[in-house]
Amino acid sequence: MAAGLGTRMRSTVPKHLHPILGKRMVDWVLGAAAGVGADRLVVVAAPGTAEAFDGMDVAVQPDPLGTGHAVRCAREALEGRADDILVLSGDTPLLTSDLLRALVETHRRERAWATVLSFEPEDARHYGRVLRDAQGGLEAIVEYRDATPEQREVGEVN
């Protein structure tokens, strides 16, 4: 997913297009995804940045309506072409192919409907919080701005 506008960065350049060590942030994510051996990579982009992914399969998210909507925008491009879909944010340049392969292997071994990668940073700041039910299963992911003060105390983030 690379359709965000980067408004929280107070920049006219979308966050995922900012350079890091000579590559755009999203290119680090695309490299990690390619290393997993996916049959197909589809980038979900905003209308104004779709041309930044020349030569790639691009699904356009016409309006910035969130993560779920971004995934829905890729549906047509993936329909009937994929058993498992790995959804990645274009602003997570520290992901590695090894980590993503392990995630996919766990997902398949557990025969899960969906698998979420989460972590517990020292400072959770404004990450979305992973909320779990009494059995430890995923109940919800709540964006920081939408979280209650109690939910903001949760240290597990997505």
C-alpha cells in the first residue's frame, strides 16, 4: 500500500516516496516482498502518484479512505490470481524477506484466515494498537487517534 499522502510528515512528498539510503522508502518494502517469491506484486497508489510506479501493476485508490479501502482497491487486480495475499505498508522499510517468509510460513502452518504482524516497541507513540480478546486472539486494531486512553496504554502495535 502506497497511497498515503504523508500529511503527518508535513511534506508535499508522500511518506513512502521519501528517499532513504538512495531508494524511496517504498522500494525497500517492494524489495522485501519480491524476495518472498510472490507471483505478483500490486502497488496501491494514490491517483497523483500512480505514475511513480511505472512498469508495475498498480491499483489506484481514488480517495484516501484507509487501509481496508486500499486493500479493496487491489481486489480486481488479484481476483482469481492469488490464494494468499500479503498486505504491506509502503512505509515500513525495515521489513526483510526473511521476516516476511516466516510470517507466510506461520500463516500457512496455522491455516489462519488472516495473520497480523505486530511488535512491542519501547515507545509505542502513535502506532495503531493491537487489541486482543480474553483468549489472546486478535479483537481489533485501533488507530492511535481513535483509541481510548485505556487502549493507548496497550504496548502491542501493528
